[in-house]
Amino acid sequence: MVNLTTLDDECPDDECILNETHYAWIKPNHPTAVAFSRFRIWNVARLSAAIGLKLVTAAHPKSLPAATMAKITADAKASRELSGKAKRML
């Protein structure tokens, strides 16, 4: 799992930038980065519980467009922030 985060001066993750054309959940004029440096392996039950407790926000729509997923995957494979273990999972 990686999260989407605001791209600002404090964000180390600038390798995969998304906007509202990539995914409807992203607000217009709000540069958003895929936080490869925050990659974590979560099981489904733990993730569901975290969403239920509002510790993480479930995205809406729940599915990414195929082209956006392809962009994220390609950028992940070239990422300097994503761990080797995570890259092997791709």
C-alpha cells in the first residue's frame, strides 16, 4: 500500500505526480504525489479496521483508472524511494 499525499516542499515523494485528470478523488489544483517512501504491507482486515476507525481514508471512487494504475506502476519501478522488496512485488 502507498498513499496519496499533498505535494509540497516537505514531501520527499516527487516521482509520481497525479492530478484530477488521473483520478477523480484528487481535488482540482491540488498537486498530489504517490508516497512511495511510505510503502507498507497491510492485510485486508487491518486496512478495513483502519478505515473503520478513520485512521486512513478510503478513496472514492474505489478503483483507479487503468491508465493511472499503469502510470503509478511504471513510476514505482523506477523509484528511488520505493524499497527493493516492494519493487519485487510489482
